[in-house]
Amino acid sequence: MSLKAKTLFITGGSRGIGEAIALRAARDGANVVIAAKTAEPHPKLPGTIYTVAEAIERAGGKALPVVCDIREEDQVRHAVEQAVETFGGIDILVNNASAISLTGTLQTDMKRYDLMNGINARGTFLSAKCCLPYLQKADNPHILTLSPPLDFRPKWFAPHVAYSIAKYGMSLCTLAWAQEFRGQGIAANSLWPMTTIATAAVQMLGGDAMTKVSRTPDVMADAAHVILCKPAREYSGHFCIDELVLQEAGVSDFSRYAAVSGTPDRDLAPDLFLPDEIVAARRV
């Protein structure tokens, strides 16, 4: 159960869940490439690729911050080349970068539509395409995409079809890659949170009220760690839920993940796109 000396290429890891996954890997002694756009401090959002890189080094890993907009093919290829030049290869790709706008059809301008689909679906595809030649050479190669289980009920599309298309596009990549690369031993899995996660995006969408009923990004980081340590040839094609992954790994007390200490699990808000049976089972 260690990622020591493994090289992770994480998209959009300058804050939130991507940063948490990076720091969890760093505690094992991993090499972490942070490929994200934020090089200068944002007036409203915490973190840059450089502050995360410093945190990775403090945690015991090695870091390579790379300015990269995953909508741009040349930038992704350059970031991958830098990763390979610095660390000798790539063992794991984490497709973390994502854009969100929970708006209806008339309220979604095409610039926002293109942003979400360019980052979420296209960026995920492009990042994997560029990393694949090196994943094919790795000992235990994984692609982990932060995207939901495939559930095509209208309720997940009608309120925010543009976002749903973009997010499910990421999940369709997992579905395809698990089969396409099975013979090469490259695992492709998705990971999604049981509850909302206290990130800048959640704060933007729901403010303090939503943050109070969320978990910290650490729950996703710990679940990702469990998945990425599994044998790639034996564990692929799964649409994982963080809480269920950790329960299977022996975790029974999730209180430490509450964004507001002391908040009971029953009061936490379920995330989007969860199958009804999973939500119902959790409430039993």
C-alpha cells in the first residue's frame, strides 16, 4: 500500500481534491506532476501550482509544477515531456481538472458550454492520449478519473445538461479505456464522492451552508490512494464511491472527514449523480 517512487501526473491539482491526492501520494515518497493553469495567486481562490509543489516537498515527495491548460494539445504534450524528462516516466494519471456550471439550457452560454466540455471530456481524453505511451511502460499503470457512475436517468440531465454531458464524457472514457487497455494491463477507474466535498467549487455553488454539510478533500485522497495501490491488471473498469472504497479497506469511522468537526454523517449532503440504491443504503 505505497506509491513510493511512483510518478503521478495530476491535472488541475493546484487546490481542492487534486491537491489532497497529491499530498497523500507525497507522504509515500511519490513524484507528483501538478499540471494546472494557476501560476499566479487568484483573487478569490487559494493555491497555485507552486504552493502545492512546496507542500508536496514538505510532505516527503518530489514535485514538478507545470503551467498547463489541458484544453491545449501542445501544452499537455509539453507537460508530459517535462514529467518524463524529470522523473523518467509516468505511472499514474489522475484526471482531476474539471469545470462546473449547474445551469439550464437557456442560462448556459456557449462559452461556458465549451469550457466545461473542453476541460472535462476533451481534456481528460487528451491527457490520457499523451500519457499512454509512458503508462504502457509502467509496472502498475493506473488512470483514475474523478467522474460519476454512469446513470442516464433524466433527473441528472434536465437541470444542467451541459455540465452532465461534460462530466459523463469523462466517465465514458473510463468505460472505454478499461476495455481498450485491458490487454496492456493499464487500469482505468473512476472515483466519485458520496457527499459533497468542501472545495472552492462547492463554496461558490452553495456558500458556507453547503460547506458545513460536506467532507474534506482528504476522503477522496484516501480513497484514491487505495485504488492506485491495487494491482492494475486485477482492478479496472470500476466506478468507485469514496466512502465504499474506504469501508472495504477497513475504515468505519468517517467523522474525521467532516468539514465542520462534529457534524453527524446523517446530516451530510449526498453528491450529484449517485444511484438511488447507494444513497438509500447509506441512510439505513
